[in-house]
Amino acid sequence: MKQSNILLQSIIDGIHEKKGKNIKTIHLEGIPGTICDYFVICEGNSPSQVSSLAESIEEIVKKNAKESPIRVQGQQRSEWIGMDYGNIIVHIFLPELRSFYNIDNLWDDAKTEVIPSID
């Protein structure tokens, strides 16, 4: 459990490092049919910021939690990048795609937490 907390905090630190916005964690552990324990969702204002957020998360997680993502998808267009850390999946969106896909609200019974952005 402690390693999961270090991983989650490292992901959030990576988002804060590049000024990611609208950060939300969704705690899915114990909910039937889920593929991980947490979703972390955030957004960047441009494809270059979305890409920078993914790079920052990967660097800080590697440094602090000694983990690398199992898979990273979406880097070519950098409109929606998904990073799979096994029990935590990170989604980095452009605002319009986040609104369109609305994955924030897929699990009404999950505990969510809004993480303040650092300005």
C-alpha cells in the first residue's frame, strides 16, 4: 500500500511540475469491473503541454517510485495520453477531449478527489 501512495504522489508531483490543470483522482479499488485501483486525470492547454506533462510524470515517478509505465499511448498527437502504471492509470487530456469523453463521470460510486493546481 505504501508503494502505491508513493506512486500516486509522484504522479501528482509530475503534473504539478509542468502546471497541469483540473487534476482529479478516482479511487476504483473494490469496485467490480475496474481494471486498476486509481485513475488520475488532468489536462494541459496544448499538445506540447500534454506531452510535457507525460514526460514529467515519467521522470518523477522513475526518480521517486522507481517505476516505469507499462505502456504509454497517444504521444504522437498528444491530445489524450494514457499512461499505464498497473494499479494506476493516468489520463492527460486537452480540455475539449476531456469534456467530450467525460471519463471523470464513468464511476458514480467511486470516491473522487480534486487536487488543487499549482499556479
